[in-house]
Amino acid sequence: MQIRKAEATDVPAIVEIIVPIIREGTTYALDPEMSEADALTYWTGPDKETFVAEEDGVILGTYYMRPNQAGGGRYVCNCGYMTRASANGRGVARSMCEHSLAYARSHGYRAMQFNFVISTNERAVRLWQSLGFEIVGRLPDAFRHPAHGHVDALVMYRLL
Amino acid sequence: MQIRKAEATDVPAIVEIIVPIIREGTTYALDPEMSEADALTYWTGPDKETFVAEEDGVILGTYYMRPNQAGGGRYVCNCGYMTRASANGRGVARSMCEHSLAYARSHGYRAMQFNFVISTNERAVRLWQSLGFEIVGRLPDAFRHPAHGHVDALVMYRLL
């Protein structure tokens, strides 16, 4: 699997990956009804660096990185990762996160923060913990899950 | 003191209040060099509702409110408060926060979250605690303070 910066030709694959996950509305705090154009802008906008994970010419996943805050807060980055549904369970998210940690380190970031990990997304929580992230905050009832009602969201963080 | 929605005629006063605080770079994770136009957009942009605190025709402070996340996260609001330097110590921030809590409650929010309270801003931390906010997260070394180097930032939260 090769992980590299996204190019314009990757846009259709990125849309294929991110739109169904946004529509599902269970793992990201994004409007499930947002347009494809808005979804793409969210994922690849000028405030972000966007990457793709490619294998045998197929894009299996994508992630973005951005400074989580400006000014004195710009040394902490934030990332979002999405895997193509058909590639779940193959370690794509883990590979992308490992790539992002190395990339962030080499680009001057001192820490990485996930602002809003939905507590019911247990697989993600375990994955991030296995990659060195700690739950540094818990936001009671901060996310209205379409199936479970209001559930906690977690702030996860690791120094680089 | 009257607290009301900001109007176009309040723009000069808002700029007078927020720009010096942004330039100082010690309490908000914003680029201290940002232009006045960008500062104003940050504070009054279309994603926000902006308020001012007025006494005897003078704007003493201003705050904004916005949903902290989209989608299932839109029931938690985020606010920022700034007081005119010459009015510090007169309870302007407390009054604005009390106003915002009532406003948020009456507009369907279930909680209020401050994402990035800089730990050296002890007066603010104590004020928010006295208004019912809890420190629900600590972000180690997440803010580079111009005088103190890297210091922790706090996530503060209260249900409404």
C-alpha cells in the first residue's frame, strides 16, 4: 500500500469513500445531508493536506491533516481518516495513522489531537489507543447518534 | 449593562476590543498578526451569532456563539468572550457568559464547550468554573505562550 498526497485525479475516489460515511452520520460530526461538493471541500480544502492510500491502482482510504488551532496552537495537528467500506479490516486506517504520525513529526508538529471521537466508535477508540493516543477528555452527551441517542464524545491526544 | 445582538454600527467597537487581544497572543489560539478584516470575520462570520455588552452607549465587551460541531454534534455550542481592556474587572465577561448560557438553553443547545482555554489564563479558568464549567480535558503543551513557552490547554464543558 502506498500512501501519498492526493491529486486532482483522486477526487472521484475520495468522494466515493467519504460521502457514504458522512451519510451514515455515526462516526463524524458532519451534516449527513451535506452536498458532495461541500463534503469534498471539507476533506480537501485549503486549510488541509489530504492524502490517499493506494493499492494496485485502487484508492482504499484517505486522510487529511491540518493545524488544529492557529497562533500559539498551531503546533498540534488534527487528522481525519476514512477507509473505503470494502477495505475495512485490512489495516488501512492503521497504516494511514502511522503515516500521518511520521509526516506530522517531520513537519514540525509536536502533538496530534482528535477533537471528537464518538464513544460508540469503539474500534476507532481502540485503534487510536494502540497507536499511542490517550483519552484526555470526555464530552458528556455531546453527539446525537442516529441509533443510540445522545452519547459521549472523546478528545484523544498524543505527543509526537 | 445591556447585552444584545451585534449590529453593523458596532463593528468599529468590536475591532477595538478584539484586535488588541488577538495581537497579544496569550489567551486565544489565533494568529497574532492576522489582519483586522480576518479578525472581524473570525468573530462575526456567518457561522456565528455575535453579541455586544453595552453600557451608557459604550461597548464594553463582545461574544460569539456557534455550534461547536455539525451533524450529530450540533447540540453543543461554543462561545468566545472578549472584554474591552479598560473594562476589565467589572464583571463584563461573567455577565456575557450568563447571557450566553441562557441564550443557548433557549435556542436548543444541550451543552456549552470551550475547546481551548489556555491554562495560564487562570482568571478565565476560575470564572468558567464559577459558572458551572468543568475541566473535562487537558491538552499537554498544546499552546506556545509568547512568554511561558509551551503550556497546557484545557477543554471546559457544561451541560445546560
